[in-house]
Amino acid sequence: MPKITYISDAGVSRTIDVPVGDTVMEGAVQNGVDGIVAECGGNCQCATCHVYVEEKFLPLLDPIGEDQDAMLDTTASPRKSNSRLSCQIHVKPELDGLVVHTPPTQQ
Amino acid sequence: MAVVIIGGGQGGFQTAASLRAEGYQERITLIGDEPGVPYQRPPLSKGFLLGKQEQRHAELRPAAFYEMQRITLVKGRVAAIDRASRRVALDSGDHIQYDTLVLATGARNRQLSHEGVAYENVLYLRTLGEAAEIRQRLEAANDVVVIGGGFIGLEVAAAARTLSKQVTVIEAQERLMARVVAPVVSEYFRIEHEAKGVDVLLNATLRGIGEKEVLLGERTRRPADLVIAGIGVVPNVELAIEAGLPAGNGITVDKYLRTPDERIYAIGDCAECPSLFAETCVRLESVQNAVDQATCVAKAIVGHSAPYAAVPWFWTDQYDIHLQMAGLPAGFDHVVTRGNPETRKFSVFYFRGERLCAVDSVNRPADHLAARKLIGARTALNPDQAMDEDFDLKTALN
């Protein structure tokens, strides 16, 4: 299973095996990673699963869809070029080793 | 000190989780009558039916979360609330003491009362168990009849059609989703469903159900291996009423979501409360309403009481169409459309007098998010601006 590393704003790191096909948000929520709220349950409706993706992985991600793009404009922490909603990142084998940083606040 | 929450759905779960997030340290008991851990319902009528999502994807948190957060999950039904002694009695005979009680009892499906509804091919969709049965029964079904052209009915119709079933939707009103959207949106969805091959019957009266068919109007029959009814819900208010609390179309609460008993709150699908966004009290059935009301009550319990003021929003996904709704259109007197339905991207703005009261967006998420803010801030927006695609909605906020 691909390993995904979540690093909190305070610098706390957790690495989790996330099944292929699950989302990075689900990997966090199912394993009690703080810093990802996912209030809407992964439906791209609430922008509370915002993460900053380490730059080198950006080319491996799907392009930002229109829903996600609009939603990213409403995040509680500033949107950056590497901002993504983790409910829209589906884990695939190439993403093994992915590192995401959770923002200071989601709400 | 102890909080007891009756109802293990989205609102009940969120109350418990938000209490801990707010720093509440005392005992929290979450009572639910379904097996397993709390889960979210929206995927059940969408990705779950298609086999794209499994039970674990619907679960809001894993079992370990509740242990770690010291949230006691109790499986069972509450038989009665004794307000004088501040105890709830469970069917099992056990009692649980509370200082604060949160009623998140939700709603149940309205049942068909036609002849033949006892046939085993008649199903409803609300719980994970019911969704799992529909998913399994869809495998062998060819003809699927959906009773009710609202959100649930149309989502099920879209899923069944995507699975290549012959699908008929029977709607008693003259248009789809008539209770919640404007005619232009209803018409758009009728055209989309028909283009996919769904038979949409409007103004249609169901007369009865046979073993493998439904009976409509005068002598019209439709084959039906499976009949799925989505004809609305009934709020679960009985416990509150038996405890002497007032209820109308929902358990009556004030703007703080409190019943007349200051130790008892009610939230989510079961609660009727004053709304800043309507002229009457409202009872809403949505994830947003359950989550935001739960958060509001959790804050009140830890001493940060504030009136509930969140902008209502809703969504439905049918095929690749994403309909997002903000605000409450009830009582609207005119609408304008931004964009063209033929492009499959448009928004409808509802006005009540001068005021923008709701916006429905089809595949236009930026409009929806702007609408949530515009409605929340009670921003003045005139119909000409709303229609003008060169007018940036976000600039109205500044």
C-alpha cells in the first residue's frame, strides 16, 4: 500500500498506509490524523480537508477540477499554488511516498 | 456533568466530535439504533449504489476514534425521556443520566400506503442496510420503478440507469424536485434524465403495486422488478412529544436550538427552528444543517452560546450533473438565470422582493460559493447583475 505522510503545521509527522483508490482525506480521517476535518465527508463541498502538497508530487496529481478550484478559493488558510483538497487526491501506486502539509486552520 | 445525544447520524456524531474539539471533558454518550459506527448518508444514493464506494468510505470515523475521544457509543432505542430526573430510559431497561440532552433523532421515510406495498420488491433508502440491499437487488433487476422525483428518487434513478437498468420515475407533481427548485431547473433535469433513457412520468398517480409491476392511472401497467420509493420523510418527534416538549413539523426549538427545557436541544432533520433566511420556522434535511447545528449546540454547551445563523446549502449529484443550492427559495416571487441551460452550466437566482433569497447552480461551483456568501451577508444584488455573466459576483461582496 502506498505510504502517505501528513505533516502538521506544528511539524508533527505521521506516515500512513493508504489503500489505492482511497483518497488522501480518507487516509487521514480513518487514522485519526489531526488537521483534516472533512466536514462534508469528501464531497468537495466544504474546503476543510485543505492540504499543501510537496512540490515534487504536483506533476503526479490530476489537474484541479472546476469544483475543487472554486472550493480552494474559500479555504480558511491561504491558498497557495500547491493547495489541494485532499478528498480529491485519489491514492495510486505512483503516489507512494507522497507528503502533504496540513494548514494552521481548516475553519 | 454529562451530555447524552440521542441519534447516531451526522448531527449526533458531529455534536460529540465538536464537543471534544471545543474542549468539553465530561462524559459523552451517543445513542444510536443502527449497527456499526456513525456514517454519512449522501454517498448511499450515489457512489455506493454504483459500487464506487464501500461501507468504510461512508463511515465518518473509525471505531478507534470514539475510544480515543472517550465518546461512548450505545446501541439501542430510547424508550422515554424523564425530564424530572434527567434520565433517558433505553429499551433494554438501562437508564442514562444527563445534564444536557441533545435530540438528533432524524427522520424516517414516509411509507407508501397503496395496495400491494407489502410486496418484497418495494424498497426504501435511508440506511446503510437499505442501500446495501438495493445495491444487491439491482444486480438481478431489469426494470426499476422509482416513486418520487425528488433528490433521493432522482439520484437512485441516475445510479440505476448508469447500471443500464430500464428506469421509470413516477412523480405526482407536474415537475421534478418541485418542492425545492424553480421550473427551469426541474425542466433541465427532466431533459437530462430523458436523454439518458429514463422514462419520466409527471402528473402520474400510482394506483397500486403488483408482484412484478406497478399500476398507474386507468389500466396502465409498468413492469417492475424493483420499486424504490423516495417520497419524503417524517421527522422523529415522538420521544419529545411524549416528554411533554412541543413539536409541529419537527421538535420546536428557539434560535439557540433549545427546547423550552433549557437542558434539552434538538438539531438536524428532527428540529424546527427560526431561520434568518426564511419568513417562517423551518425544518431542513441536509448535511450542512445537521453539521452546523451540531457545532452551534456544542459551543453552547461549553458556554459560547450564539444564535444559529448558518446559510443553508444543499447538493445533489445525478450522472455528471452537480446541482448546488444556497439559501431558501420559499416565497420567491421572481427568478433570473445566469448562463444558458443548453450549455449545461447555469445558475438560477431567486428573489423575494428586492432580496436575493436563494441560488441554484448547475455545474457552476463558483456561483454557488459566491451565493453562500452573498446570501449570508445579505448583500444587495439586483437581477440585472445576477444575469450578467460579465458581472463578477465576488465584487458585490466588497
